[in-house]
Amino acid sequence: MVFSSAIFLFIFLPVVFLGNLLIRPLWAKNLFLTAASLVFYAFGEPVYVFLMIASAAMNYGFGRGLAATERQEIRRFLLVVSVLCDLVILGTFKYAGFLVENINHIAGSHLNVPEIALPVGISFFTFQAMSYVIDVYRNRDMCQKSFMKVLLYISFFPQLIAGPIVRWGEIETQLDHRAVTTDGVAEGICRFVKGLAKKLLLANGLGQIADQVFGLNIGQYSMAVAWLGAICYALQIFYDFSGYSDMAIGLASMFGFHFQENFDHPYSAESIHGFWRRWHISLSSWFKEYVYIPLGGNRKGKLRTEVNKLIVFFLTGIWHGANWTFVIWGMIHGIMNVLEDTILPIRKCRFKWIGNLYTWIIAVTAFVMFRADTAVYGWQMIRTMFGNFSWDMLSRQFILERLDGYTMTLLAAGILFSYPVTGVLARKTLKWREAHSEVWENLRYVGVLLLFFLCVCSLASAAYNPFIYFRF
């Protein structure tokens, strides 16, 4: 487990922020942030911090080799070896047990299943390390001579354990040229508190209902109970993950860095294709840049394009975890993307609400597999969602006990703010805010302080509830 929330908010973050402000030379700031990031990771992963440093050193070495070598065959060989080494590390810690279990099941063997603790955030920092080497292969001028800068890029604490995935080309110049500004700090704090509120005030509450439903023998309950749990989980994972991304982007801004957006109201999309333009944008961009395009993208005919998409979604699923439930989740999205490209005219539908409803149904259904412990339970849940129309006493009692005023408010707020309502309000009130800019800024900061106070109260009264994506 990484820092507890209280230690992070009231000790670690203020100390690191003030230290970054007081240190003047940029090289010293980089050194300080690298040390702070390693301390942050080592607090919960004291052994695996050395794995992360070794991964950074290995990829740094391959990068130097790629920059120093002129012969293309050798450069290609170094790239392949580098990527294989990264995949072996990731595979050993994340997929070894899964692989042995499946070999035992298929072959009827009794091999010992290795029990290897999964380093927090290994998928994220491994993908960032791979991004560095691939970018240097494509452009040797992007090679970084300073190992410390490469280590800072891979270990920077705001996005270290749950993203967004930052590609080397997006942050390379920021390591040498950045400035901490008053506006940047103010915006960063507001963004951080917004993310914290998503997690503590929405995701955690919705997650309690989802956990209760997914803990049931769902075959004994009606579709209403199944849909309640599925919708609560779909909203929980959105606010949990987008909340962490908001916090990471806000923290980065406080230190002078700028990260790309990772979410753009995916549940407001009108197709699954549109959903993936808005969901986990940094992962989608990574796979597009380093897998989909190298496979040929859409340049080799319609059939090859759709096959490439299925490959990407298969890898997206398995990236999330060593369980067939994640593979099924990824393939549901991949198959729906292919169907939308070929026989399903949803993107041509004149009625946007139909496309949006369809997106909700597919996304929520797929997330059932994402949440389920086993594929069998996931399919049972989905069958209940679409097949059990009864309204028995057991289901009625469960629903009535959970749908109190607090839960109804959470659900309503969760659905409402999954759409870009704040953006609409911002456009509607633009003239007033421009005419009363000082009043607006004061109201905004008071609102942020109130939101932070509610978060602290929630933090003090609730048990530790880690972000979902910490385990990836």
C-alpha cells in the first residue's frame, strides 16, 4: 500500500511542493522530485522500487545504444530486445501465475502456480519505459543523456501508480523547460480537489452498492438488482479512475508540468467508437501509436484494419489484468467497434439519444465482466440483467433497503456529471463571469475549499479504499 491519504495530503505533498518552490536550479528540482517520487513508491513497495529503478536503467541503456548506433539492423535488434525485456518483466510479475494456471487446466498438469506479488503500477511505468525506447528508435535526437531525467519521467509520483500514461515525446522538453506559476498552482489545486471529490464523494459511495450486488448469488435476484449493481460499478470505475487522473493532472500543474487529458465524459458518447475516444485516452493513444499504426493501421485494407482493432482490444483487455474476464471485456469493445465499422449503422443514427443509450448498455454490460471475479459469474450477472424479469420479495427487499435518499442522490449526481454539464454551464455563464471576474474567482475558490472540507470529513469517517487502477 502506498502512502495513506492523510500522510500524503498533509505531510508528503506540502513538503515536496514547498521544497520544489524553494529549490531554484532546474537540475536540482529534477533531482529533488526524483528522490521524492522514489520515497513515495518505496513507502508501499520498498523492494520493488529497485525493480522500477532497474527498469529505468535498462531502458536508458537501450536508448543510449539506439542513439549511438548507425546501422539500422542493429538498431532494430536493440529495439526488439528492449521491448522483449520489458514484456518479460511485466509478464513475470503479472501473468506468470495466470499462464501456469491455464497450462494446468488445458494439459491436466499439476505445475506449481507461482505466487508473485504484483508491483503497484507496473503496467503504467513499463509502458512509459517502452515509450521512451520506441521514441528514441524513431528519432535518435530524443535520446536523453541524463539517466536522472529518464528516471524522473518513469517514476514521477503524480501519475506513477495509476496514470495517465505519459509518452516520452510529451514530457521531454518539460524536463528542461518549465515554470511554476501562480495560475498553474491555483488551477492545479482546483483540479486536484475535483479529482479527490470524485473519488471520495462519488466513487466510494457507489462502490459500496456495487460490492454488495457483486457479492450476491445473483441468480436468485431479479434484473433490477443486477442493473443496480452494474450501473453503480460503471459509475464507480469512471469516477474512481477519472478522479485519479484529475488529481495527477492537478499535481503535475502544481509542479510546472502539463499532462494530456485522460477522460472526456465517455458516457456521453453516441457509439462505442466514440466511447474509446473519451475513455482512458492516454492508453488508447499509446496502443494507437505503438501497436495499431505499426501493425498497419487502416492502410492495408478493410479486413486488416478490423483485425488490427481486435488485436489492440485484446491487448487492452489483457493489459488490465491476468484474468479472462479482462480479455472478454476488451473483446466486447473490440467486436462492437468492428460491428460499428461494418454492419451496425449506429454512428449514422439521426437520434443521438439512441446512440447514447446504446453506448450505456454496451459499456455497463462490458464492465460487469471487468468487475466479476470469474467469467462464469460475469455471464450469470449478464443473463440476470437481460433475462430475469421477476419482481420477487427478495429482490424488492434488497432494492428498497439500498435505494435511500443518499444512494438516490449519488446515482443522480453520478449520471448527471458523467455528461459535460459543467462545460455547458460555463458557456452559458461566460458573459457574466467575464463581467464579474473577481467575484467569480472568489466564489470558485470558496467552492473548492468547501469541497475539500467535505473530502476531509469523508476521509476521516471512511476506511481506506484504494483506487481501482492501483492494481494494474
